[in-house]
Amino acid sequence: MAAILPPAMLGILGGGQLGRMFAVAAKTMGYRVTVLDPDENAPAAAFADRHIRASYNDPAALRELAQSCAAVTTEFENVNADAMRELAKTTRVSPSGDCVAIAQDRIVEKSWINKAGLPTAPYLAIESVEDIQVDLAPYLPGILKTARLGYDGKGQVRVKTAAEARAAYANLGGQACVLEKMLDLKLEVSAIVTRVSQAQSAVFPVAENIHQDGILDESIVPARIDPALAAQAQSMAKKLADALDYVGVLAVEFFVLADDSLVVNEIAPRPHNSGHYTLTACLTDQFQQQVRAMCGLLPGRTDLLSPVVMVNLLGDVWKEGGGEPNWDVLVEAPNAQLHLYGKKTARPGRKMGHFNVMAASADEALEQARALKDTL
């Protein structure tokens, strides 16, 4: 596969914050960028050379993207996988539409994870009302999750009994779901792998992730786990990427159980919220890796330059009426970096930005990061 070099035009499906950070990385590396997104205020458009305002399945827009771009990627998994397959007929596309389709469906995703020889929580695939009439005891207490279009805790219901599970399934409209047994968790971690080929891959340091209301709140790097366990998570992420013959950046989220064993929770076929720490604390960041993978370049080195904590900034931090948070203490901190996403409207639960704090240790960075957030 011939390398795509600057100043080639690169395309991205989606113009949110991940597309914005991709555009910054690509432009910095000398590439040009086209963003396809229907929103006139798409955050990525501010940094792109071209903004095609159309739906993600618009045939004319997809033709234009394919004809004008040397390679195309995506910033989110709920893009139309068939559109990506269509693009791949005439231009380079990574990750593939097939890989994106796997990540879009929890039933298919979990099957692939198991097929790669990696463990998941015990789960029951529910594709009809008959499927939930079986003995549910092996999966309870559990979480009923919609098979498609779930993110940040959406489409998930905690259930303790079979009656609750069946009622929740009915309330979700009878759509395909998985009932996943709740496990005794010690913590959650993630590993982000960049893969160009079997021989060309690199994995970022493992992040320890803390969630609030199903949304990532803090990522702590290096994760406060045994280094051997972190190395195992990196190895498992690479094994899954190899099994998928994946090209691009793949985030793999894990549960660490009480006995220090690892279970794969889910995957994301793109840069990930828990990888934003790489923007300030790694030799190469996850968006530069996304560019490198789609262009057929060797992945960059992933050395961690400093312990770091990433804190998500949701719309809840903004004042009523849209007033800006009090940024002064945060931006004055010499070891902190603020990243805002350029979104016009703040809403509770909406990701508006993040900040990274680097310090001598992960614990020191975490203490300072929480203190800084309290000033907002």
C-alpha cells in the first residue's frame, strides 16, 4: 500500500469534536481536510478546507468525498457502514465499513470479541420476545442494553429480576438487545491501538477511567494497576485488532474484575474520549495516529512523556443562560491544558471540552485536576 503524503486531501465523516481534533492533526501534518457533516456549525468545519453540508448517506455528497479525497475515515461509529463500503470502491477507507458495522451492533461485537479468544461478561442475545422467555438467572443482576445506537450510557437499563428484564425489554420497544451480567468490578480501563498491518501497530499506555452517569469523567494515566495487567490489556487490544484485520485507531474498553482478570466491555472504531490525554502527554497523539493509519504510514511512537489526568467538561459546568465557566485558575495553571470544542450551545451531559493535567505522579495529577475542576 503506497503511502499518502501531504498535501493530499483527507476526508472525514462527522464534524464533531473528534473530527475537529483530527482536522487539527491532519492540517498540522500538512494535509488538507474535507468534512462531511449536515450541521452548519459542525466544530470540525472551523479547521477544515472544505465542509460538505449533507447527510452521511447522501449519494452525491459521498461521490464528491470519494472523488476529492485520497483517503476517508470516520469520527463516530453510527455512520452508515454501507456508505463506507461504497466509498471504498473508489478511495481508501479506514476503518473498513465491515469493522464499523461490527462495532455498531453489540451482539455482533461480542461475538467477534469471543471469536478472537477474548472474554466478555456473560450475555444473552435477545432478538425476539421468545429469546427473553428463557431462564435469565445466569445473566442477573444485569444490564439490558440496546444492540444498536447506544453510547454514553444511553439505551441501558439495570435489572435485578427476570420480570424487570422482560418489562425493560418491552419498554425499549422490543428492539434487539443484549442482557449482560453485572460483574464485581474493581475498575475500568481502556487501551487504544493503532494498526496499519499485522507487522505495524502501536498501543498507547493504558488509561484508568472513572465514569459519572454513564459518561466518562476522568482518565488517569498510567492506570493504577499492576504493570503486567496493563501489558495484558495492550496485548488483548492488539489481538482483537489483528482478528478484525483492522486499519486505523481502535479503542478497547475493559473491566478489571475483583480477581484482577480482564474482560472486554466494548470497542470503538475511532479515537476515543479516554485517549484525549495523548494530546499533551504522548510523543504521538491518537489523532496523528488516525492520520498515519489512513495514509499507510508507520504508527508513531506512543511513549508517555508524563503522568496525566484528563477531565471531561460537560455542559453542566456552563452557567444557566450559556455563561462561560470561570476559566482563570485553570488557564493560569502551567501544567494544565484546556481544550474546548467550539460548540455553540451547552447542554447538561454534552461534551464541551476537556483539560489535561500533567504532574510527577498520576495521584498528584488527579488531586490537582479535581481541585481545578472545583474552581469552574
